[in-house]
Amino acid sequence: MVGNKHGERRLILLFFMPAILVWLGILIVPFFYGIFISFTQWDGLGNDFTFVGLRNYLTIFGDSKFLDSLLKTSIYAVAVVIVSNVIAIGLGLLLTSALKGKTFFRTAMFTPNIIGGLILGYLWKFIFNFGLTAFGKSGGIAWLEKSWLTSSAYAMAAMIIVASWQLSSYLMIIYVAGLANVPKELLEAAYIDGAGKWSAFKHVTLPMIRSSFTVCVFLSIVRCFMVFDVNLALTGGGPFNSTELIALKVYNTAFTSMKFGVAQAEAVVLFLIVTVISVLQTYFSMKKEVKA
């Protein structure tokens, strides 16, 4: 019996080993290797690592461009999180109502999420540069005659619109699942007691989908701080670095300036920021769930 148990354990370990090796090779080893790189001066080409201690971290916190990109990312994240979640909840309510052809609309509205980030960026770049400008010129709409992507004042707004359009389609599915589990008896009881649609949504529906809201806010925060491909394809950080978000800043520091140690320090700081924000947001959201 003992021999059979050991044999079963070895067999189980054998099945788990490929997944463990992939997990170590793709996540754990690069993560700690990256932390090591952040304490060195390295150009990314040779094996000449010069240990510099905390100098890279002191450099980035003294770099106005890094702090500026961090501020822009924070503004971008706040706007996209709010807009995408509001749109997603609205779509969720629409697609869980007595709407005909709900299955078709769910599929159609989810389509933006299956478009790759680079393709999405280039697609919207064409829309902003040619589609909207042509519409603005033909309709005499002054604020659409010039591409938003060429204006420092409007380029960030364009980024927010594109990100919210794509992200809301993904969050919508989570809200639809949450709204489908709201007991109809509670809503009917609220209507019988004289509650209107907004009051029923605020006091009945919203508390019941709080767990879905927690998940959606967490996912949207992470995606906003880690956005790269759409930023690269849509604006490339321009004009005049007005839309260079933090992930693109890390990329440019590494592959344009060839300062891999500094870039890795920026990446570590970004990781810590996202981790702290996500943990705090999840903690306070779950605390509210328990109270509710």
C-alpha cells in the first residue's frame, strides 16, 4: 500500500511538473531576474552587469518624465475605470432586460474585446485621422475637422475613448452574469413597496452585484496601468509625449535609451503601485460586501 501511494504521488508530480516548469520559466525566474537587473547598470547587449545599488531607483524618482508619465497613467486609469464600468453596467442592464435578440447583441457588443491591441490601435488611428476628420469637414463641425491624435489637448481623450470602448465590452459579460443572479422576487418586492427603477437599482440591484463590481474594478485598474499595445499603436506616446503612459515609458527607456537597469527599476515600481492599489481596492470592496 505504501509503495502504491508513493507511486501515485510520483505520477501526480509527473503530471504537474510541465505546468510548474512553465510557471517557473515564464513568471517566477524572469520576475526575480528583473529585480536583479534593476540594481545594475546594463545596456541589454552583453553580460557586463555593473551593480549600482539603489541608484536606478533614485534616478527614476528624480526623473520628471517618469513622474509625468505616472501622473498621466493615473488620470487615464481613473477616467477609463469610471467610464468603462458605467457603460458596462448600462449594457448589462440592457442585456438582462426583456430585449429581443439579446444573444446577438451580447455577441456583437463583446466583439471589441477580441480585437488585438495593436490592430485596435491602428483601426482607431485610421478613424481619428481620416474617418472623423472627413465627417467633420463635410458636416462643418470644427472640433472634428482636425485629428484628435495631433493635439496634445485631445490625444489623451482619444486614448480614453478607445480603451473604454474595448474594456466595457469585456466587463459587460461579468456584469451580465452578476445581474442574472439578482433574485427577481427582491425587485418585485421593491416595486410593490413603491420604489422606482433608480431606487430599486441603487438599493437592491447594486448591493447584489457588489462582487461583480469588485472584480470589474480590479481588472480595469490592472489593465489601465499595464496598457501598452494600444498606446503604442494609437499615439506612440505623442504628440510631444503627451500620451506616453508608464508601460510605454518603460519600453522606451529600455529599447530606445538602452538603459535596461533603469527601465527595470521603473517596471518594479509600476508592479508595486499596481499591487498596492489592487490589494487596497479589493480589501475595501470585500469589506463593504461583508457589511452588506
